[in-house]
Amino acid sequence: MQTKHFFNDPDHLVHSALHSLTVTNPSLAYDRDYKIVFRRPGASSQKKVSIVSGGGSGHEPAFAGYVGKGLLDASVAGTIFASPSAEQIRKAATDCVDTERGILVIPMNYTGDVLNFGMAAEKARAAGVKTEFFAINDDVGVGRKKGGKVGRRGIAGGILILKLVGALAEAGGSLDEVYRLAQLANDNVVTVGSSLEHVHIPGREVPKDTVPNDEVEIGMGIHNEPGSHRVKASLQELVKTMLQQMLDQNDSDRAYLSWNKSDQFVLLINNLGGLSTLELAGVTDEVYRQLEQDYQIKPARIIQGTFLTSLNGLGFSASLLRLENTGLGAGKSMLELLDAPAEAVGWHAPISATTWESKTSAPVEVKRTKLAEERASNIKLDPSVLKKVLSAGLERVIAAEPMVTKYDTIVGDGDCGVGLKRGAEAVLGLLNSPSSNINDDVVKAVLRIVSVVEVTMDGTSGAIYAIFLNALAHGLREQDKGMPTTANAEVWAAALQYSLSALAKYTPAQPGDRTMIDALVPFCTKLMETKDLSAAAKAAQDGSEASKSMKASLGRSVYVGGENEWVGKIPDPGAYGLAEFLSGLAEAV
């Protein structure tokens, strides 16, 4: 688990994080003594029911991140993973929000939160404030038997409930309407999370229990509590189990939601804090795919992001809200309330209702531009000669891979040789393929090679080769005068000079910077001067050799230390690999 933090004082961290909300949302205020974030007086233009929530810190953006127009009116924070005190909550409910139309106190269903928020609600009632209390409980990771009298835990699906009641209160709903909506929504939402590891709280000892590297815990709570079980599973298998826990109506222990195929749903995919955005997006796609394939559910809304975390928890949760009739009239359906605008930094559902309503699965028709390789040219060369010469160069590169890799392991990240070999093998495969369609049209041949390079070679070197070869094809085409022209050394030299000029637009690399340019530029320059391929290849080899004594100005070598150990001994790997290819060409002519 990740145990390194920028803050090692958890109290200072919590105060800093809460105060930051007043910086990012000027409509908010912060009571440091009671750790309350609340809307400034006058932030609402009309009297409304006030919504008060909160809980332990460490779940950001929940809960203070949801204070703002259209959502919460106040949030109360405890220390990390601990409920705030009843007095903190009482202060928020009676002193920090407008109470004229009543308040809804709505925490998550955890023992400490229920007791302290419940006590504060009773104090508010005793003070003459019209108050309702509801504890959100949406987690199905722990079933009825294990949950016992405590019931379901409140996790990320609860954010959808907060959004619904906040929007209804902002729209003028009564306290009774807001309270009944919270109950209705809770009856129709299910959530389950999974995590690859427990989390570490800044300033505390490392927990002894960890999740084995090859396992995932299904249903892990947002405070490191155990879930239903640990399993070795692929993402596909994991999602299948999670959806079963949420939707299987034959599971007597977990069938909290009654539904049929005509129902509409909202899907919420929540990052528990430590998952990359890339992986979270992949999770969303997998959940969506299985919902459609196995349950014939196509959600009316799909909301993805970080809504309720477990610090930097390495996992995610999925929530499904069945859209039920609220009975509140026009503009106040569940979907309309979810779509209603909110000015809270934690809420992000940027796709508008009109965009969702106009969605279609119709195939997209796009225009088709005639590709460069589809245009014939008059620059000619015997295809057998082209294949012979190129094959010799490519085989030389493949043979040089161990040495290129050795060099790059010392001065780079070790992938240069493998990348060059992969590209060389792919181009060699193209040349030897009966279906390659390589004929005497050199421009078309170069562009066919480019299409292979672009697919098989990645990273900086792949991009440079692709740009250079695309420009080379254009440089050759520029010499097409409308009649058959043999691609001799003069034609190639002119095209190469054009390629160098084009490449200079996209990279600042020059000879002396210790890059592949140290072999490429001498080759092109010497070929232009002498029209002699052997002399040009020798110039490339000399350039590669000279790179041994150069200090890196560009490329990965800039960041690698220990220059005293390799300067004067190790050439630039990219320059070395290119020089080997060019030498192979020269030897085959």
C-alpha cells in the first residue's frame, strides 16, 4: 500500500483541505473550530429546506465537496475515518444554515455517524427546528445476514441521493417531500465496491492486514472494513460478480432491489481514490458492456468520476439507481433532479440532459479523404531491387538489437532496441508478403512502409521515423514531372533533404545533441554532396561513433545520471541503430 504522504499531520491536513473549499467556491464559509463548511448567508435567493450531511474525513470530495447551490447547505467533518461529534453537527444544523423551512440531516449509515447526527437532529428538534433524519444505506457488498441489525453501509450511491434531495430543496420542495424522496431513492439504489489494497492513514502505523497481490476484495468498506470475500479474478469476472450482487433477485441475502427489464437506471462509477483515470474509464466500459449484454440495461445516465473515496483506495465502486416516479410533478423527476445544475466542486456530471436525450446508436458517417498511398506517382524503381536493399538494412537492424538494447539500458530506458527490431521485422514481413502490393511506384512503396511503422513503432523514435518517412514520400513525389523517373541517388538525396527540413519543424534536435539525428543528418548531407550511398553510410557510422563523446541535450539520456561512466564509451542507441540500417543498405547495393 502507499504509505508516503505530503502531509504527516492528519489534523492539519483535514483543516487545510476543508479551508481550500472556500478558495475554490467563494459562496462557502468555513468554521474551523467545528470543522463545518457551509453556504454563506444570502447564498440562496429564497428560503428553502436546508440539507446537512457529513462524516469522517478521508472520503473527499465527500462530504464538504458537495456543499453549494443545488446540493448541501452544510457539511460537518470528523477526523479521518471518524464521525464528527454531536455538538459539531448541532452547531451546523442550528447555527450555520437557514432553519425557517426545516432541515434534513442525512449522514451515511455508520454507527458513529447515526448516533452523533441523530443526537444533533434531536437537539435541533428540541430547539424548535423542524427536522427530519435519514441515514443513507446502499451497500450490498455485505448481505443481510452479516449486516444484521446495523444494516447496509452508506457508500458512493449515497451521493446520488444527496444530489436528488439537494436539487429538490433548491427547487422549493417541502421538508416532507425532501425526506420522502431520500427514502424513495435509497430503496432504489444499490452499490458495491472492490479494492486491490487497504489504505494508509497519514500519521498512523501501517495496518498489518493487506490484500495479497493477486487478489481483490469484493465489498471492502470505505474504512478498510472487510467485504464479502477475496478472489483471484480478471476485471471481467470481477464485474460479473459485482453486478450479480447488485441485480440478482434470486439472492435472498442481497436482493435489495426489485426491478424488471422495462426499468430505467442511472449508473455511477466511483473512484475510491487511487485508481488512474485511464483504468477507471476502462472499468466504466466493462460495466456498461456487461449491463447491456447480461441484463439488457442501457443506463439513461452514466456518471464517472471521484465522488466518495477511501483516501487513495486502489479500487472502485459501481452504483445503480432505479428511476422511480417521485410523484412530485413536472421538473422534479429523479432524472430531472440529477440533471439540475449544482455549484459544488465535488459534483461533476458535465453532459447535459439534451445531449443524453439526443443520443443515438446510428452508425456515424464520416467523409473519406483519398489517402496519399492511393495516388500513383511516376517515380520508379525495380521492386526486386528495393526489396533486396531494404531487406539487407532491416536484417542488420534486427541483428543489432542486443547491442542497441545494451546501450539503451545504460543511457536510456532500455526499449530502443526492441522498438527498432519490432519495426524492422514488421517492414520485412511486408516486403516478403505476396499481398504487399509493392510495385515499381516508389512513393506508394514508401507510404506502405510508413503505414507499418506507424502501427508497430511507438515512442519518440517511432514518431520521428514516421514523420521522416511521410516527408520522404512527399519529397519523392515533388520530383514527379509527369513522366517516368528513375529513383536514382540524386532523386533520393533531394527527397532526403526535404525530409530533414520537414523533421526540423517538429524536433529541435541537431547534430551534437546525442540523438539519432547524429547519424541521420551526416548520411543525408553526404548523399546530397556525393550521390554515393557507401560514403553516406560511412558518414552515418562516423556520426554514431562521435555521439559517444557528446553530452545529451535531448531524449531520455538527459535524465540519466552517471555520465562519467559512459561518456566516450557508449554511442547514442538510436544513432547506432540507424547507422547499422544505413550500412546494411550500402552493402546491398
